[in-house]
Amino acid sequence: MNLGRGTALDVDSPGMVAMHDLMSERLHGLLSAQDSHPLRLHITVQNKVQPAVARALQAELRKTLERRAFRFRGFGLYVWEGGLWGEIAQYPFRG
């Protein structure tokens, strides 16, 4: 996935998107503008680089990466603390 100045792995999970939609609805008015947009699940690999550097990595990854199945372990609650994410709590899924 092209992030403009970075690279990410696209994650396809309709179930997680549905959970996000439900949580967004219930937390209406509490989320930031960024968190209120439709969810684009991804795993960031590279961030804050020149676009040409990002495109080069994306081209290389396209040659070697294959889609694979995975499972989410649960949810994490984090707070942005001046440039770093600080963990508040973990909520594991059961089953």
C-alpha cells in the first residue's frame, strides 16, 4: 500500500471493519477527525521517507510478499504522547 511518504501492508478484514464501524457509532463525538474516517486497515512498514524511496520499497515487496491468513489477538487502547504511542490497556479476544 502506498502511503505517499511511506509503505504499508494492506489488511483485508471485513469483520474488523464492521467492529470499527460499530465502535465509531457508539463513540460518536469522542473520536478525532482522523479516527472518524472509514477504516483502512494496514501495517506500516516505512514512514516519513521520500516518495521515491517508498515506491522503490513497494516495488521490491511486490516481488517477494505473498498474501497470508492471520488473526487479530484483540484490541489495544493507546494514547498519543508527544510523538510516541503509550499503551493504556489490552483487550484480548476469546476463543
